[in-house]
Amino acid sequence: MFSHLDVHTLLVVFTVNLIAVALALPLLMGLKVSAAARRAQWSMGLQAVGWVCLIASSRWAGTVFDLLLSTASMAALSASLVLLWKALQRWISPRDGHWTMWSLAVLMPLAYALGFEHYAFRVGIANAVLALQMGLLCVELLRPTEQASWRWRALLALAMALQSVVTSWRGVLGAFFTSAYPHFESPHPVNIAAALVSNLTLLLVAASLLMAYREEAERQLRALAITDGLTGLLNRRAWSERAAALLADARRYGHPLIVLMLDLDHFKVVNDQHGHAKGDAALMLVARLLREQLRTGDLAARYGGEEFCLLLSHTREGAAIALDQRLRQTLRRVSTEELGFPIDYSAGLAAFHADHQTLDDMLRRADHALYEAKHAGRGQLVIAP
Ligand SMILES: Nc1nc2c(ncn2[C@@H]2O[C@H](COP(=O)(O)OP(=O)(O)OP(=O)(O)O)[C@@H](O)[C@H]2O)c(=O)[nH]1
């Protein structure tokens, strides 16, 4: 059915489409994108360079240009898969393994160039390594993860699996049936099928990369909506929603729970004496220390300008007082070391102890205790009755 198709034309069409996709991605995504999206863009760009070099190499078959261009092509194709791997690491979740991918991308073109005179060897090894890299990408994509939707992962995995199969076929033909596949444009049915599959998988890859990029942008927007821009802590609204849910759990299961409100002391003086930038640095430092000191499950928010609010779940008064002391000492020491002046805060603590209490009740009690701490001379914790 496909025997009248011409491999050279199919591969040229594929390469033209590949160039179009490589140019369209930065246009559609923009140039100021995340590291993952940038790597995906470069991956398609390198793949296009690889195919242009490979097709150009056939013009100078058997010459030194053939050696140079086809080796460059193998290097570019293999490196493009490494970049795709690195994009996936960010989009799916960080996982080691890029050293294996990089080693393959360095060793394969080297072996290809050194064994250039031995067609069966170089075609076999190049296609085997490319197919292996695609297979590894496919496995990585199919690994269960909560972080990325299965739709684009499945689409990209399908593309990688198909491409890996046809690339292995090419390798087997080149290595063991050399007379049937004397060059990469040979009109062998397997080669025609491979060229058709490449055109199909290009579409799948482009679509899934755009879906992955959109998903990442949506995730970033959602994160922006719930976090404070300066400190990266939860903002007041997000904290209140999550705190209300934790409070409902505490009420249902009878867990102890604490609300702790912190307000930095004499912060206006910090801004006036050291400048607004140092004031911002102080707020970021407090946020960093809170992140370091709190347990998973606790919630920290920047509640107002220089006010922070903590919800400590499964925590009794004694443990909260110990946390306050630890945090206060660390803040005094680290602010002196890093900012050049000490920072302290006043705090109000409210423990959950009455079944009918709402989050607003606890916040009111904590706020009142904080007010008393300020009036009692600052730099201290007051426990609400
Ligand atoms: N640098 C910086 N300063 C902020 C930010 N938000 C609020 N502030 C400052 O925090 C200061 C709060 O001042 P006040 O409410 O008078 O409180 P204070 O000086 O800390 O005094 P006490 O709370 O009574 O100890 C103001 O000078 C605000 O400009 C911010 O995002 N960055």
C-alpha cells in the first residue's frame, strides 16, 4: 500500500515540519518561560538541526563532510532527548538519571565517528542508543505521579514508544541486514513505515509539549493565587481556608491545635534606619526560619505587613511555647549575622480547647494576647486564657 512512497520525500517533509514546530514553540510559549519549557524548545530545535545535518550528509556520501555532518546529526538527536528528559524532570518531578542520558549522548556520537568506516556498526549502535534513550523517556513518563496529568504524559509516552520501536528496526536493519538498508533513505518497507511514524509522532510530541507547558502555567497561577509574593508563605485567604479545615478535623477527632500570631517589633524603625530593602530581607528571613522550624502539616502565613500567623496541628501549649523560644533565639542570632541587626517579635498564643470555638474566635484570642505582649514591653509571648 505504501510501496510507492519515497523515503527521501517523506524525510524532507518530516524535517520541514520539525523545523516549523521548533520555530512555532517559542512563538507560542514565548521566550521568557520556565526552565522546563525552555529545554523542551531547545530539544525540538536540536532535533531539527540533527535531521537537517543527516539529510545534508547524504549529499556528500563517503566524504569527510558525510562523517562530520552525520556525527553532528547523531550528537544533536541524542542531546535533544537529554534535553527532553531534563524538561520532564521539572514537569513531572525531580529524579536522577540524566547522567545516564548524558553519557549515552556523549559516547554514542564518539563511537559513531570512530566506527564510521563500519556501516553496520555505526548504524546499529546509533539507532540502538537513540531507541534506548526514547525507551527511558517512555518509562519516566509512565511512572505514576500526582504532579502532572496523565493525558500529555500518555501521549508523549506513546510517541516515544512508537519512535523507539521504529528506531530499533532501523538499527536492526543497518546492523544485520545491511544490503537491504545500505543508507538511511533506503526504500525498505520498514524504513517507509519509520518515516511515516516519525511524521505522526512529531504531531504527538508537539501537542503534548504544549499541553505540559499549559499545565505548568496553570500550576504557577494557582500557586501565585495562594502565596504571598514576597515571602512565599501562604497568603491570608489561603491560610484561613486551610486552617478552617484543620480546625474542623481537630474538633472531630479531638486533636490539640494552636494558633500563634507573631508581629515583628519596631519594624517601622527597621525600615526607617536600614531601608525598605533590608525590611523586605528581614521579612523573607522570618519566613525562611518559619519554614525550617515548622513540621509538615503546620500552616504558616504572612497575615499582614509584618504580621505572621501559624497554625500548629497536633500540638499542645508546651510544645508551642518551646517552638516560640527556639524561633525567637534563632531569629535574633541569624538576623544579627545576616542583616547586621537583631530582630524580635511579640506573639499571642491561643490553644483550641472548646468544642464550639471557631477559627475567628481563636484568631481573636491570639490577637488579643499579641496586643498584651506588645503592651507588656514586646519581645515576648502571651498565652490567651
Ligand atoms: N519593608 C517592608 N516593610 C513593610 C512591609 N509591610 C509593612 N511594612 C512596614 O511595617 C511597619 C509596621 O509599622 P507599625 O505598624 O508602626 O509597627 P512597628 O513599627 O513594628 O511597631 P510595633 O508593632 O508596635 O512594635 C510599617 O513601617 C510598614 O511600612 C513590607 O512588605 N516590606
